[in-house]
Amino acid sequence: MEKLTSRNENYSQWYNELALRAGLAEHSAVRGCMVIRPYGYSIWEAMQQTLDRMFKETGHENAYFPLFIPKSFFSKEASHVEGFAKECAVVTHYRLKNAPDGSGIIVDEDARLEEELIVRPTSETIIWNTYRNWIQSYRDLPILVNQWANVVRWEMRTRLFLRTAEFLWQEGHTAHATADEAIEEAEKMLDVYAEFAEKTLAIPVIKGVKTANERFAGALETYCIEALMQDGKALQAGTSHFLGQNFAKAFDVKFANKEGKQEYVWATSWGVSTRLMGALIMTHSDDNGLVLPPKLAPIQVVIIPIYRNQEEFESVRAKCLEVYNEIKALGIRVKLDDNDKYKPGWKFSEYEFKGVPLRLAMGPRDLAAGSIELARRDTLTKSSENINNIAVRVLNLLDEIQTNLYTKAQKFRDDNIYRIDDWSSFTEVMEKGGMAYAHWDGTPETETRIKELTKATIRCIPLDNPQETGSCVLTGNPSSQRVLFAVAY
């Protein structure tokens, strides 16, 4: 197998080659869109299953809303439409016809829609128009709904998983009787995302709130989790929004409170997307290929028999099958690869490249010695293990690998966060990569100027941020706290 471009040589090229060659995704015939291949989709499915369980444990239900949204809906919430107007795909006609000159298929000019439809970039408008029919009284609240769907945000410069015109996601949309309940919901879902990122994806994150410049269009507050990739760039891994009563007022969604008085409903929305696939690749993988945390790996353990003739094959395979059954009985996703189309060396390279956490291999000598070779993907180390109780050993190692990947990523993140107090040091960090805790004078003008000069944005104001007086890293004006800056995807 041809070697990957190294991360140090060209990080962007390394990422693209890895996503393609590991069988995660590929570019499609539609510009800016991707095909998620079965191996990549199985990882996304594992993410879905874990998140879906977590959502339901917190009282949420799944529903589905239309892909098409009337254009007039977007004009009802001014800041929302302004935030998405340049990214919307618009449907204007509903029929095709054969060209009169026989040159092919054309749009039927007589089939123009009375009102154009927007292909869903996000669903706040269509959902709050629907909630008006669902909500009359405080007894109808809260509504805790999630949707698994695809969305379209037209992108000209795309990258597999990280930025595509169409992508998959989930979007939660909840309705509440009070502001406090809605804020509690938004914060709770942020905690769900942080737990998922750290315990399932093994990605350490920083929880915070966005500045006014970086808030979701139409939100009063946007909460986020921010992660650091191996090239020193930040990646927003999830957001949760307190929408106030903006959408309820736009779509006239009121309820009768316990005193019979009419009030507008309070709202939240929250979501993560297939962008998490990109985060997974860029946090853990190396120059040998994909590295997957065991909790998400489609194949957690692969067993490869080694043999020279049919007699050796039958005896070694029989023992490998025993090991396979023992491991499978513990609920581990295990594969016995006894396919004779490829040699063991090719298989070793292939499963290493695809990020399978553990590889077991057995040949005639191992069989005679009662041992089996074990190779770890996270450390690229090998050991000879006693065949007895190998299933329990594997189970424990998978937990160890999951923890090790998180610990390694956390150390990298912590080693690349700097407390910065002067502009020269700030620009140096932004150029080489990393996050900076630095003072900001609180003005959008300074925030914009810093972005213009360095491409760095305020990723978040950390939730656990202590009050600390100082001077803005750019203007020198007074500041009451540090915020988190980075160049981001």
C-alpha cells in the first residue's frame, strides 16, 4: 500500500487521502457533496445510536419535518434569514419536459412554483410553524423533539465531512414555558454533547458560550464545545442555542399559563453533524492511517489465521474460531478474516490503515505454544499472549485503548493552549497553531480586527472562566476576563 502523505508535510492532503483510502467517503458527481461509504457510515451509525440513546434518556423523542421550507418563513425572523440567506438552495419549478428541438430535458417554464421552496439549511422556521398547532396551554409544554436529517448549506470550498453542501446531522428543537427552563435545557444538551465527545469519541473539549458575533442566527445565547485538532486548528464540535422567544413571536406561538394569561413560548435548538467524523480523523489518526476509539470502531478486533497449507489452515482456523466465539460472546465487534484472497501481510496493513483497535494473529507455532499475537493500533506495539482467557484480556485492552486515546489527545490539547498577554506572542501562536487564552476588550470591532489580522476567532468564552482583570491583547483596553482564541475549521 502506498504511504500516506505525512501530517507534517501537508496536513490537508493527509486528511483527504486518509478519508478516501480508508473507505470513509468520496466525492460525488454533485459538486460539493460527498458519498459516505459503508465503513464511514457504520461509524456515523455508531455515533447516532449512542447519541440517540442519550437524547431519549433525557426525555427527548424523535420526529421528522419536511425537507422543503416556504421562502416566506425565513423572512419572519430577520436575523435568522440574514444568517442563512447566502447558503440557501432554492427550488423554483416542479416539473421537467422534453426540449422541443429534441436536445434533451429542460425545465418546464409553465411549472413554476407559486412560492419558492428553500431546501432545509436548518429547521427552526418549519418546526415553529408546526408548534403553533401543537401548543395551546402550559399543559402542552415542554415539547422535547429531535430530528435526524440531512441539510443543505451551499458551500463553494468543500472538504469531506468538515464542510460539504449537504451533510447529515441531528437537530433538537424544544419548547418551554419559562426562560429558565429553556436555558436549563440548552445547558443540559451542551453537557450531553461534551460527555459524548469525551467518553465516546475520546476527544477532550472546552465548554463555553459564543460571542455576539459568533452566535447562531436568531439565538440569544449559543453554547458550544470546542476541540483542538493535531494541526493546531480548533473545531466546533457541537452547539446548543437558547433562542428566547424570537421564533415563538415570529410564528405567533403562544400558550395559556396557569393563570390563563397568554404568553409566548421559550425555545432552544441544538445539533451535531457528520463534521464529528472529521474531528475523529484529525484528533486520533496518524501517518499510518486511521485510528479509531474502540467505542466507535465498526470492527473492534480482527483475527487473522496464518498458514502455509490446507492442513495448517484447518487447525489454525479452528482455534481462531474458538477465540472468535469467546470474544463475540462478550459483546465485542469481532471479525475472523480467513479469506484466502489476500496474504496476512496485506491484511495487517489494511486493518491497521482502517484503524481497527486490536489485531490478533495465530500461526502453527502460536497454536503449538498456546499463544496468540496481539497488536494494538493506538501504540503500534505487539505482544505474545496466552490463548487462555484471551477474550477477557481483549475486553480490558479495549477499555485501556479508549482511555489512552483520550489521555493522549488531552495532553496534546493542554500542551498547545497558551496564556498570552502580548500581541507578538499572540500572532506567533496563531501562525504555528494552538489555542490562546487572551484578554479581549469585549467589543465586536476588536474581535473583527483580530480576525482580519490573524484569521483567529474567539472560539468561546469558557463556562468555567474566572474573572481576571487585564489588558486586551490588541488594543490594550481594560478586560475583565480571558477568552479562547484559535484559527478554526
